[in-house]
Amino acid sequence: MPSPASAPAIDVVGLRKSFGDNEVLKGVTFDVGRGEIFALLGSNGAGKTTTVNICSTLLRPDAGTASLSGHDVVARPEEVRRAISLTGQFAAVDEVLTGRENLELIARLRRVPGPRTVATGLLAQFGLTDAADRRAATYSGGMKRRLDIAMSLVGSPEIIFLDEPTTGLDPEARIEVWRTVKGLASSGTTILLTTQYLEEAEQLADRIAILHGGTIIANGTLSELKTMFPPAKVEYVEKQPTLEEIFLAIIGTKEAN
Amino acid sequence: MLRDTSTLTGRLMKQILRSPDTIITVAITPIAIFLLFRYVFGGAIETGGANYTNYLLPGILLITIASSVAYTALRIFNDTSKGITARLGTMPISRSAVLWSHVLTSLVSNAVTAVLVVGIAFAMGFRPEASVLDWLAALGVLTLFTLALTWMSVIPGLTATTMEGAGAFSYPLIFLPFLSSAFAPTESMPGPVRWFAENQPVTSVVETLRALFEGRPAGDEIWVALAWIAGVGGLCYVLALRTYRRKV
């Protein structure tokens, strides 16, 4: 058994999980190096959240193993929980509390010294200083998500799970969150990110694995993945003008006259 | 575990303090029923000469507790649907602290509502003859009753798929005192109804509280009441923990 220090941050081997007759994971294997940003790409229902829930000790696998920072999720959930932090599909913030109170709550539970100082630092890092003492219920979707990610960083866990961090956000908020995640990469934190969007994986991840039909069908860097697929084809498609183009064309002819 | 529980209870108490209307909302319906029976129907109900406010208070308190624990289910549902329960489940904290914080919050908010209802009862002519020991015994029975119903509320809180579904379990509980000796003596009820009323848990709890408030010996009734509370509460506690382990 590798010592925790030299083990990969995440090591998943042959993971299987069924819900009733529905076999969601049929032997999922991948590993994530320390400090790497790894994207699990897949459509809705591909098993991304199931994989994250097993890795974060919320679900027990039917078969296979998952080790986080060298600790087995089934045998040593306590050690795993010390090493990880989960940002789930919905922003898990207490909307009645202020942004600061949410951060201080997590700091107290994680036994981090100086909860107030920690909160102040994270609020500044995530551009929430002005909103610090407002209830989270008044935050925009993007702000809630940023607070949510900030809460995951309290106590500097080694590994962070981001389960569909931008689903349900408008394009502007999505770019906000991308910027935040890119910022985390430089701090050396290992990130496992799930997404339905190829663009998001391209933007953020060092390595991308495609989860389909309960197994990983491709795994590699973006350029490696590109060589596995047929070269881009050029096709000519007749394009209908948009309303805007029609409008501009009419205006243009009128002005020419 | 104590430290995690108190941190998490602090969070929930902040929620309640910031929307104190929930405490008022919980008390309004029971107080309305109280007034209705005392001043509208009460004159027509024959209770054998007892002070009807004294007679009503135990049942009204139980209805208050039943409507209050619905809010515990709603708070747990809210935490679960927003992912807060999952987040806490992946943190290095005591496993039982998460549920105990909700249960303690329920006890505290129920205590506040109960004081409010008893205060109103005094204004309506509640005249107890209880000794200090009787009061302590009544407080103990009410606390255990609240504890049992709160553990019951944890189960729909964790499993419900809608907000309405989470609170729905409390409707039959609120209705149960009407099919007991809480408002009228069971002797006046027709056969099957009377049989149900005399053998369901609320009647024994009501009779126990009534005896304690009036300074009468509660007799066997208190043991029947405690057995019901321990049985239902114990079962709900085990089921709630199992549900939590399955979900988180």
C-alpha cells in the first residue's frame, strides 16, 4: 500500500454502483494526481454525481475501491472527510445567515483557528467583502456559488469536488465561477470537477475523462483526446438569415436609396 | 460531538430568531382552537363540573407540539434539498450532531411556544393546583412527548420530495387529540370511536397532564403515557438514524 504522501490524490478502481435494477456505474477507473484539475465529462444521468458521492463518503460502492489521499472511503471515512470538501450540485449555503456567518460556521466545525480572520480573507478572495454582512438569500446565483466554493476552501482541504459548478447559472455568472476555479488551480489544490459542457472542461481541466454508459470511455489531456477523434470536417450548410440580419439588410437598402 | 452540536444548534437558533413569526404561526391555530372550545362549544360540553380551561389545556399543548414539529421537518427538508445535509455529511464532524442540533432546536422553540400558550391559558381562567413536583413531572412528560414527535419529524424531513410532503405527517397528529379525551369525556362517544379514543396514546398523555395540573395522583395513566412515548419515540429514533445513514 502506498504511503499517503506518495499516493495519487484520487485513486478510483473498478467502481460499481446500482440503484435497484439501474446499474449506474459499471466499473469506473481513473486517478487524479496531486494539484491536478480533472474533469469528469458526461451527459445527464451518466453517473457523475454518483461517482462524486462515493468519493466524498456519501454513498458506499457495490464493488471497487476509491482512495482519497491514500485513505479508503469505506474503511477510513473519517480520514477522507478531513482531506476533502464537497461543493454539490446546488449552492449549499444557509440563506438565512450572512456570507460571513456561513464561512465562520464551517470554520468552527472544521476547528480552524480564528474563524473571523479566515472568513474575512475568503470574502476578500472571492469578491464578497461588500456583501459580507448581507443574508445569503439576497445574493445572485453567481455570488451564492462563489460563497459555496469559498466555504469548501475553509481549512484548506487537499481535494475539492465541484459537482456541476455552473449548471443553472447565467453566462456571466458561469465566467465568474470559471475565473474562481482557475484561481484555485494555482494554489495547488486537487480539483475533481464534473460537467456536461465540453467547453467548461476545456477551459478548466488539465485532464478530461468522459463517463458514458457507466464506464470511462476516454481519458487524457484535451490534445490527446482530440487525436482520438476524427479530424474536423468542413461542411457547407445553407444558413437562414436571422431576424437581425434581415432588419439590418432592410435598413441598409433604405439608407442606400 | 457536544461542540459540533452546539455550533449547529446556534445556526438553527439564528434562523428562528431571524424569523420569529414561525413561533407565532405555530401557536395561532392551537390558541384559536382553545378560544373556540372554551367560549363557543365549551358551554355545551359536559365534563363533570371541572374548570373547562383546565380541562382543555393539556390537549391544546399537544396540538401545539404537533404543529411545531412540522417546522423541524421543514428545516431538515430545506437543509437536505439545498445540499447542506450532504455538505455536513462530508465534513469531519460528529455524525449525530447534525440531527441532534435539529432536535435541540425543536425543544427550545417548543418551550417558548408552550410558555406563550400557558400564559394565555392563565388569562382564560386556568387555575392549576399542581405542586412543584407535579409541575416538574408535567414538564418532563411534555419534554419527552416533544422529543418523540421531533424524532418522528426527522424521517419525513430527510425523505420528503416536496416541502408540503415534509410537513404533511403533522396533520394526523394535530387531529389525534380531537379523537381523545382532550375536548370531551370519552363516555359520550359511540362504541368504536370511544374504544379508539380510550386506547390511543393522546388520551393517556392528556389524562396524565390533567391530573398533574390539578394536583391529583396520575395513577397508572402516567405509566401508560410514558410507555407510549418511549415506544413511539424509541422506534422513530432508530428509524430516523437509519434513514440518515442511508441518505448521508
